[in-house]
Amino acid sequence: MLENYYRELVCFLNAKLGNRQVAEDVVHDAYLRVLERSSDTPIKQPRAFLYRTALNLVIDDHRRNALRQVESLEVLGSEERYVSPSPLNSLDHGQRIDMLQRALAELPQLCRESFLLRKIEGLTHPQIAEHLGISKAMVEKHIVNAMKHCRVRMRQWDAH
């Protein structure tokens, strides 16, 4: 259902932001936010909900960037920024990485490759489509499906 709005939302954000790469990243993050939603209440207007989520992410990013620009150099140099995570957090992070790798291994090859080329290599959808010899629409579907699959599997494993 939500996959139907992907291109439309990318075009909308591209027009607002003037950068297709950033627009695609925001849309991916918006999809993740919607998929991570903990509420069991069905979304009555999925298109509007997805758009609002994406716009909120753009606004949040803008605010974060504005705050970063006014931070003093003293704050940036403070030791608090370099505190290493506790061993428990590191272990949890390592376990989550392992779970993500297992979830990705369950995906069909083109789906997994599309996702990794986008998220790890940073390729654009047209570049991935050319690299894999598939349409841009298939690349978009593969990436959304991979995110959905990983989210579901991570939740399942977290529940145990």
C-alpha cells in the first residue's frame, strides 16, 4: 500500500529540497519510521501520514543543522562527545548488526543487492538500476521490500 507513494513523494521532496539524493534518503527514512511505528492502530490516510512523516523529518533535519551551526567550538571539543559506549551497548549493537545480516541473507539476491548498493555504497536508484540491469521502479520496490523485511525480522528476533 505505502509503496505506491514512493516516486510521488520523492518527486515532491525533490521539488522542495532541490536535491534528489537527499529526497530519496528522506523518503527511505520516512518509510522506516512508518514501518517502525509501534501503534497497532491502522493508518486511516496512509498517503497523508507518509507525507507528514517525511516533512517532519525534513524539518527536524533543518533544525539539527541550524543548531549545529551555532554550537561553539568549545562544545564540539568537549570530552563528552568522545565517551565510548558501555560494553553492554556495544554488545547489543553487535547483536543487532548480526541480526540485520541474517535478515539480509534471507532476501532474494537482487533485493539484497539493491538495498546494499543504496545504503552501503550510496548509489542512486538510476545507478543501481544500470548496475543490476533492472528498472528503476524495481530498484525502488526492492529497497522498500528489504527495509520492510529487515524491520519485521528484527522485531521478531527482539521479541524472543
